[in-house]
Amino acid sequence: MVDPRLLDEIYATVADRNRWPQLLENLSRHFGARCACLFATSEWQNLFIMSLRHDDFFQRYIDQGWLEPNVRAAPLVAEHAPRFRTDSDLHHPDMMATLPVYRDFLIPEGYAIGAGTVIQGVADKMITVTLEGFASEASARAALPQLDRLRPHLARAASLSMQMNQVAAQATVDALDLLNTPAAVIERSGRLRAHNRQFEVGMGDRITTVQGRIRFRNTAIDAKIRRALAASRTDAVVSATILLDAHAMMPPCALHFIPLRQMARSRFDADGFIIIAADPANRSVPKAGLLKLLFDLTPAEAMLAVELAAGRSLQEAAIIRGISYATARTHLRSIFGKIGCTRQSELVAMLCHPALSVGQATP
């Protein structure tokens, strides 16, 4: 029998993808695994969602180069069976002892026994759900019948959850349209994920799309964007402001490329940039809420950034916010790391850029 509480949690992820880490955590605890992971991949994007208790296992797996090529999961993907499979279903135990991924990483780390399944999501998206680090082969196999009963529900929820976030990205840029702000979302691959009508009108024939990827007709500008996208694939914090000259009947335009990080990446369901366009002559102070979303700033960091953007010194900003100068310096270092600059003057220039002027600052 399927646990109704798990079913409720599974379908709650459709409306709120932020529930996935807790769901994966509860699944791993329920079945006696150390952690769990959802990995969604398509031609355009890879996305990891990990359980709350994961001991950085997946990050180490990626950092040490085991994901490319993913020898461990290759048989699971090739088989694409509508059920959960254990490691020993896919690799003979004697082979596991000699495969580098098991010998040098999974076995020493205590993650050699897992269970996973592959789900065909909407369009070209493939989703893998795995439970990692069972105490024994017997405990992993004992979990399979109930995991298989949960699988159809996980498949529906995961597919719908990923699709709902695609809708959310479009809804967000449509909302910016109401605020008279041209905006678009592009992935690291250059694929245009979403854009509003103001962006389309404002760009005119300055841009085009080739196989779904955005391209600028000005080759110098297009080269800058390609470099920024390439750098972002290394997870570097890359931001860019590009001025477009007047073209035909269209006035000059400033494009601000803001990297989607952490909270913003989840909100927009993309791993690239949001592009916001504005009149380059218009400069105003951004709202703290917008900074929190776009740069994953904490509330304290966002409010300090607003004060700095208004032209105040760090000392003045600290006094206004009621914090010590040392605390303000700590916040500033964190802000630098998240936004991708090294000097306060660069930070102010970026934050006061018209591309971030969605309304005035609020106290």
C-alpha cells in the first residue's frame, strides 16, 4: 500500500518545486537511504535537486568528474525500465569492484548501493530519481516494491513540476511587461526560454533566433554574449551591461544580463540570465526585493545594497541599517561574491543601472 502522506507530499511539488528537497529527504529516510536526488536533463539544461541531508555527495560526484561520462547510470538510462533498479541490477558485483567510479568513489564513500529510475518528462526532458547509500543490498531490494508503486506518482509530479516552472518563467517576464520593463530569460546554451512583448518590440530586428537560441545581428555584441554564456557554464558569476546604439527608428538601449543564481535559478527554471532592457539615460535605485530575487541576497544584504545604491558610504549605510561597520563589511563581501564585482563603485554602478530600475527603493 502506498503511504498517503508521501502521496500528498509528492503532488505538493507540482505547485511548489521548492518542496522537492524535503520530499527527497523524506523518501530517503522512509526507505533507509542516506540521501536522494532528482536530476532533470534535456538538450538545453541540467538541473539537480538534492535532499536536505546529502553530505555534499552529489557535489563531490560532479566535481570529481564522475558525471561525464556517467558510467554508473548509463545502463539505467539505456534500459529506461518503468521501475526502480539497484546498482547490482545494472552492474555485476565483480565489475563494480573494478569500475573506477565504484572502486575510487562510491565504495569508499559508502554510496555503492542505491536505487534509481528514469522518467520521460514533458518534451525532451529526462528525469532520474535516485536513492543513495542504502546500508545493504537486501535493504535496497526490500524498498523496490514500494518504490515501484510510488513511481507513477513521482513521474507525474516531476514532469508537471518541471513544466510548471517553465510557465513560471514566462509569467515573471509577463509581469515585468506590466511594469513597462522589457525582459527575457535565456539559458546558458543561449536558448531563449521566455520573453515579453515589450522586449520583442524594443529589440525589433536587432536580434533573431537560430534553432531557438538568441543571436544579435551586431556581431561584436553577439560575441560578447557568447563569451558571457561560455563563462557562466563554469559557474562563474558573470554579469554584463551592453549598450545598443540607435538602430533604424529604435532609440539606444541598455541591456543588463543578470546571472540566475540559486533562488532566482529555481524561480525562472533556467540556468542562464535574465535580460532586462531600459533607456540608458534613466537611472534609479532598485528595490530590495528585486535584488534578493535576482542575486540571491539575504534580506540584510539586499537592504544594505539599496543604501549603497542610493549613494551612501558603507559607514553611513551601516548606521542607517542599525548594524556595526564590521557586519556591514561582511555583508558587502558576500554581496560582491554573489553579484560578481570587487569594488563598491562597480557595485553601485551596476545596481543603479536602469536595467534594475523596477520602481523606487522602499525603506
